[in-house]
Amino acid sequence: MTIWDQVLARLREGMPAEDFHRWFGATAYASDSGDQITVWVPSEAIRRHLDNNYQEAIARALEEHGRAYTHVRLVVTGFEDDEDDETR
């Protein structure tokens, strides 16, 4: 189980299942360098929403797992942006 899995388990406890699925369901653990965890997110809109609304909750969950000084870096994968490609 990754640290991101542990954070997600903690966040899941404190929110409605629909909200959890909407905002965290498509996130994916990418890497952990000790002081930074990289997490893939499907779109810029979701990245912004997580950053603006869940940053403190994520930090609290990390602190509960002994990772108070770990930063979460949310990286947009862009796979939802394929629909906007108008080069065809």
C-alpha cells in the first residue's frame, strides 16, 4: 500500500462517496521521493479543485501517517483533454 493509498483511505472516511469518487477516483500514485509524492490527475480542473479544496485535508492525512513535511505534487496526465483535440 502506497502513502497515497493511505491518504485516500483517510480522506474517504470524511466525505460522501460520490464526492470522493468525483474528485479522487481517477487519481493515481506516480512516485514518492520522501519529501514529495507525485500523483497523476486526469484534468487541470480536477487538479485545481483538489489544490483549492482538499490541500489541508491531504496535509492532515499525511501528518497522521508521519509525513507532515511531505508535499503532494499533482500532475495532469491530460487523457481527458483528448476530446478537445481539433487537429482532425
